[in-house]
Amino acid sequence: MRVYDPASRQWSIYWASSASGRLDTRPMVGSFDGERGVFYGEESHEGRPVRCRFVWTAGSETARWEQAFSDDDGQTWETNWTMDFTRA
């Protein structure tokens, strides 16, 4: 679920789990500047809490999504998933 707050000009992205039937109440929060959006949130990886970052970049016919984790509070990031989209 995506929710826009016009006062802060930020989006909150909430995820639902089909495995548990629950909504994760820890959103990824961020905004777009032109064709680039950056969102931050809290996740767990292998049982440890980590910071998570999503980066969206868009072109006229393509878009790219990247996910990265940080275990040092955002000082360094390790990209662990990318997706490239092309307009059909």
C-alpha cells in the first residue's frame, strides 16, 4: 500500500505478507526529486535489524528499482536486488 502525505511531500510504502496475512507496519518512507525516488526503512536480515534503502530511477520508457541494506546505520550500503522495467 502506498500513502502520500501532502504536508511532508513524502510517500510511505507498506508491505503485506501473503505468507502471514499481515500488513507490515514499518513503512519505507521517502520522496521523489525529478525522476529519482529514495526511500528508507527498517528491515531484518538473517535475524538482525538493518536499514533498508530503495532507489527508483525512471526514464521515458524504462525504470530501475534497487534495494540495499546497511548494518552501520546508513554509512555504507550493499545493493542486494535490482529490477529493470521496460514499457510494453
